Amino acid sequence: MKLSRRNVSTFVMIVALSVVIGTFTWEIIERLIALAGLPLDLRVGPLGFETGVLSLRMMVNPGTVIAVPVAFRIFRSI
């Protein structure tokens, strides 16, 4: 699918869901590796933005970065 005005909300939703899933998946992998006795912490953050009414912050890890190209591929395949 090509990005147009009509499907921008779908694109944003796919990217947001992919980023959240990728972040949680990486966090689970890090914790499983830590249980095996190899401490691994590659988080950066919190990153985000804040306005007078809305504040959004997120801990970024490699799973977040990996999820963005995956989201683009999912969107293109729809």
C-alpha cells in the first residue's frame, strides 16, 4: 500500500504498534538473558515530548529501532 492522506492513520497505527511490540519483545529477551547470568542493558532514555497538557515518554532499546523497518514492510504488504 502506498502512503496517502486517506491511510496515514493506518500507517501511524501500524508503526506505533510495531514499536511497542518490538520494545516489549526486546525487554523480555534482555530479562531472559539476565536470568541466564549475562547482564545486558541497552536501553536509552526516556525519550519523549511534553506539552502543557500531554506528556509521552518511552524507554528506547534496539527492539524499538528494529520494529520501524518491520512496520514499513507490513504497511507495504497490505
